[in-house]
Amino acid sequence: MAQATLTRPAANVWQKVGGKEGGTVTAIAASPGEAGARRIFVGTMSGIFVSDDAGDTWRISNRQLTSPYVQCLAVSPDYARDTNVLAGVVASGAFKSFDGGATWNKLGFWGATPNVVSLALSPTYGTDRIAFLGSDGDGIYRTTNGGRSWNASNVGLTSLSAQALAVSPNFKSDQTVFVGLADGGLCRSTDGGRTWTQLAKTALGNTTIQAIALSPDFGTRRVVCAGTEEKGLWISPDGGRRWTKVEAAGDESVNAIAISAQPNMELVIVAGAGDRGVLVSTDAGTTWKAHQIAADASVALSLAVLPGSGRPLIFAGTYETGLYRSADLGATWAPANQGITSQNWVTFAVSPSFGRDRTMLAGGAGTGPYISRDGGQTWRPRNAGIDEVNVADFAYSPNFAKDGTIFVATQVGLFRSRDAGETWDELTNGFDLDDVRAVATSTTFEQDRVVFAGGVLGLTYRSDDGGDTWQRLAYEFDGETVAGIALAPDFEASQTLFIGAIGTATTAVHLSRDGGKTFERFVEHESAAPWVALSVPRSYSKDDAYWMFATASQVFRPTERFRDVWAGTHPAGRTTAVLSVASTPTFGQDRTCFAATSQGVYRSGNGGAAWEELNFDLGNMAVLRVAVSPNYAKDRAVYAMALGGEIWRFIDDPTTRKIAERKPTDIV
């Protein structure tokens, strides 16, 4: 259950309401030192979280981290002095923090940026500044200046996909480094990572090695453990010459291994062994015990053993179910997710009767729909049959309080619920599009029962009976992907419909004034962004034809004087993504709208011509969606879904704060 930090609404500051805690935890690392002074870092699919209380609570640490998909972490052995941390992220290379994770700086590479999947630092990094990173396809990179420059170090490697790295604790004298390779087995360097030689050719061959760990006293007790993809767990007592298979692991895929030299105890080794759970040895690998993390916990993707005055703390990061902690050598486990939100949610919607039912919906990559009945504090899956599908969009019936109707667009089709999101049925009568990206209901749905849905290849459909039957539109939007649909508030009378479509280099909005029979490519913008957000205010009419769309880093609107001329503004600068835009129900009077960006939330009081930053106390600046309360005129509430699934609330009261709006950009 999420732990909400919200107590009572406060004006002009963001308060965390809650969210779905847990998710996928891909990496764990900790600073050296005593347990009470140790900082722990975890990498997730929504960035990096840190804890200073042994994992009891966590806070997000993503400032300047431009990619959230963290694959590996490494903490400086001299952390108390330099506070250095390195992170490898999907498709964006590596980042370095000089301040214990408060901010992150992107590291540069000559040529193409590698996809970094493993990291390891020299135990004397504080003086020699040597570090290694392993990439998926470009081999190993080595630095001798703390990451300012990197050189490829691939001589002798049997594969260029370096999945795991381990540096000898005695590196200063033995210059030993191990690397596990995809389809290349295990290699070792004894010259500081300059050249490599394959080990264990008979035992391991060219199998994929996913994890490596060395005994902390490797200079005397030369224990090496290697986890494979298909051959289980292997251990060497002599630095890699002789190998023995750990039968307790069978042939399970071993994703993670950790070793700790606990005071007054034998060497403690833990390994994640797929369905067999976490294997624990307290006698340097002679005997093993298998422990399941939890009945519903997934495979351990990452492990850490942190020594203390008593038994060590073991942390296990899992797929989708978050972080777990054990204080009794794996016999029992408890979730340690307070503050960690690593859900792959990308869309979020507030009920039109939110003031009464407090209903919210969210979903994203491989999640199916989730629902909250308490204003975003707690969430539960409502996705039987579609629990692992990609959710792209939601649409409520405007009469939701009475009919309980919701539509959800997914990559396996369009689904409808008639019981407020508790159960879902696929809609197939005349609807034959699998990858659906957008759905919208008529604002007069109770009378006309009109629904539109569209997706890839420009395929779009209309229903006139609430989704029971469908007709495909003749217009195919130039074969571009339909990613946004909005209907005018007087649709029954005006038949005005907006379709946002994304192509390879442009984003376009198509306009229909006859209910989808014909369209014109009304406005377009050069953009490689894979999204478009539409906002058609309730005040939209023939006399007040004011609406907005957002893509890339801009929000576009018609100019006040020339309705066919469009102006674009950058709410947060030219390099900051604008991911959604929402207007207030009172837009006709106050011209107020909000933009969700990768650098927080921005507010405009003049229809998007100028913007002010609205990030007071917002703890997660990567905001994917913003939604305005249907009761905004009374409650002044604005909701934001931040990266990972955090839900935040802001009470908008400009009368009690200073306004510092940005100047509008030129007309484009």
C-alpha cells in the first residue's frame, strides 16, 4: 500500500497524494561505512531512489538524469570524501553524481553513446580514478580520470556484450578484472583491463554470464561466483581456475549475486536463482539454503548484502514487485518500498464525477489498467485478461456517475467497462484494430452515444451506440499514427472533431466539422516527438474557437487576432518535453491551463501565451500527465502523475503567490 504524505490541502505547494509503490528494481548499491551512516541507492525503470535509513524510506533522485531506465549503479569506495556515484542507463550512456545523487551529469563518449549495462570501480578509485563500464554491443570502456574520458578495452574479448563486471578488491597489486559476456562466457584481465583471456572454457564455454561476484578478501580467499542464463550458478575457490556447479540452483537463470564478509561469520553469498528464489550460503559456498522472497514476488534482478554489527541486511530488487529486505539471512523478507514508485505508467485520467467518487485510472507499458477510489492514494490492478498489455489512453463517459462506462485503448485492442473499471470486455463488432493509441467519447455521450478510437496506420473508428458496433472512417490520416482524439463540447450540434497524428518528422492535427466524414489537415509542426496532446476547453464554440495542442517542447494555440495563424510557446525551454496540456473547466473566464513537462508543471493564465513555473515542493520533476479537477472552480485542485506513478496535488491560488510568467515566443 502506498504511504501518502498528504495530510490536508495546502495552497500553492505540491503535496504527494500517493501512488502504486514498488515496481521493477534493476540495481542496488551502497556507500561504504557503518550501517547507520550508509546511503543506499536503487536503480529502477523510473530513475534512482536513495535511502539514508537502511531502506525504511526512499526519495527519488533524478535531477538532470535525462533517461529514467537505470540498469546499473556503482558507488565510489571513497564516497565519504568524494560522494561519487555512477549510473548506467538504457540507450543514454552513463551519468555521474558528485554530490551523493542530488544531481547527475551525463558523461561523454567518442562516437556513438553505448548502452551501458554494467559498471565497476577500482577499490582505490579515490586515488587512481579507474572505472570500467560494460556495454551491450560495444564491449568494455575504461577510464583513468573518473569518467571524463573513456577508451575501448576489448582485446581478447569473446563477445562485445559485457553483462557483468567485477574488479578485484586487491586490484592495486593484482590488476585483476572479470567480465561476463553474452554468448561469450567469462573473461579475465590481469593487466588492469587492457587485455582479456577467456576462463572456464570446459565448464562454462560461451554461455551467457549475467552476474559475477568476488570475495571481499580476494587477495587471500580467491572465491569467484558466476551466474549464467541457462546453466545456473558456478563457484571457483581459486580465482577462476577450477569451477564447481552449485546444484541447489539447478539450471535456473541467475541474474544477481552478492558476497559479504560479515564480522565473526564465514563468507555470506546470496544469489537470485529464478523460480528457486534466493539462495543463501553462510559457509563460503559449501552449503546453500533456498528462500522464496514472497508468494507474489518475482525473480530477483538485483541483490546486495550490507554488513552490520549483527547479521547482514540483504536487499533483493525484483521484477515489478519492488524491493525486499531480509535481516535473518533470507529466511523471511519484508517489502522496503516506502517512497519507491517504479511503475511503467504513461497515462492517467480523473473521473468526471471525481468530487463524489474520487476515481482515477492509470496504466502504461505492460501494466493493464489500475484504479484508485481514494483520489490517488492507493491503487489496485483492474486488468484481468489484459494485465500485461500496454495502456495508451482512457476515456470516461461524461455520465460516468450513472453509467460507470470507461474505454481503454491498448496494444491488443479496445476495451470497455460498464462497472466503473472493475471488469473489462473487448470491443470487436466492426472494430478490427489491434494497436489502439487514442479514444474519446462525445461530450453529449448520454444522448448520442458517440465514441471515436484510433491508432497505428491512421486507422480510426466511430461508434454511435456506446461501443457496441463500429464503423471505420474513410479518411486514414496520411497513414500516420493517431495518438490523440478530442471532441468539441457541443459535438452533438457542431460535429467538430480533432485528431492528432504523428508521422516520422511531423505532428499534425486534422479537423472535421461533419462528425468524421471528411477532414482537413488543419495544422502541423515539424517534430520527431512520438506524442501529441490535445486540449479543447469547455468554452470552445464557433465564436470562441480556441484550443491547443502540444508536442516536443511546445504548446501551440491560435493567435487571438488571426485564428488561422498558430503560435508556439516553450513553457520550460527548448529542450524540455511538453507531455500533456490541460485547460480548466473555467477556461472561458480565466484562460488558465497547465502543461506537464519533463521539468515539472507550468501554468498559463492567458491561454498558453506565457507560462510560469509551478514546481513548489514538487519532489519528482518528470511529470507525464496533468489533470484539472472537474470541480476546479471550487476546489482549485490540479493533479499530476510523475514518472514512476507518483500522484501529486496542487491547490491553485494565484492570489496568494507572486506570478513570474515567461515571455511568449514568436509566432511560428
